[in-house]
Amino acid sequence: MNRFTEMHCSIAQAVGVVGEPWTPLILRDLFLGVRRFDDLAADLGVSRNLLTQRLERLMAAGVVERLPYQERPVRYEYHLTEAGRDIVPALTMLMAWGDKWSTPPGGPPALLIHSCGEQFTPVVACPHCGGEVTAESITMVGGPGAAPGPGTWVLAGGSGPVEAG
């Protein structure tokens, strides 16, 4: 368990699952089809102990599942669950931010191609008006699950914890 699980905040809850070092890169590799433990360790250059810990946490959170691909001896592959596939758009947004603000020498190391066949840079858009979501175009207010506790006082205008609704 980590300190984020105690915060009554969806961002904190998400960071508690996918915010540890190496975890977004593990999720990226799984999305790209790197599914076997040895291949993940080799591609990432991460220690086997750390990779084991991260995969176990992702499985416990329901983001990754381990499926057998060989019976004798039993060997497993790791696959994204529905929850794991749902994080992929957020990873592409993180990638777009990295491409814009910390691009490696030579330019972006990967390009995104949509199912329509066109290259794109992801953007978050309002499902009602289609407008791009930016820091200037949104306001966050307390929702039906708002409750007092760590990480929630900003929703009450910085004056104290959000009161349960």
C-alpha cells in the first residue's frame, strides 16, 4: 500500500497504480507487444527484482494479467487488461508532452498512427463541444465522491477540506 491510496483523489489513486518509476515504460512495452518477462527486462534494462515488483503491483491493481503461453515448464506472458488498455491514451498524452517539451536529439523517437491511417499528435477534447482541453479552458469542482482528507482541500478553494456532498 502507498500513501496515495489514502487520498480521496482520482489523480492520486491513478498515480498510486501507474506512477512508480518504470511502470509507464512497462505499460508502454506491453502495449507494443513485449509480453515476456525476459524480453521486458532486456528492453527496459531494469533489474529483474524491480520488474517483478512492478508487474505484481500492476496485476494486483487489475491493470495487467499473466497468461500461460507454455505448459512444460509453465511460462507466462503479461497482457494489458481492459483497465491497462484504458491507460494507453494517457500514455500517448505523456508522450506528446515529452515530444514537445523534452524531445531527445533527432526528434521524437516514435510517431503515432491512428486507425484511419493518419499520423497524429493526441489532444484531449471536450466530448460536448469538441474544443481542446487546456489548463485555461477547464475548471475543476468537487464531485459527488468528494470527501474531506489529504489531497482534497484545493477543491474547496484552498480554505480547507472539501465537505462530503
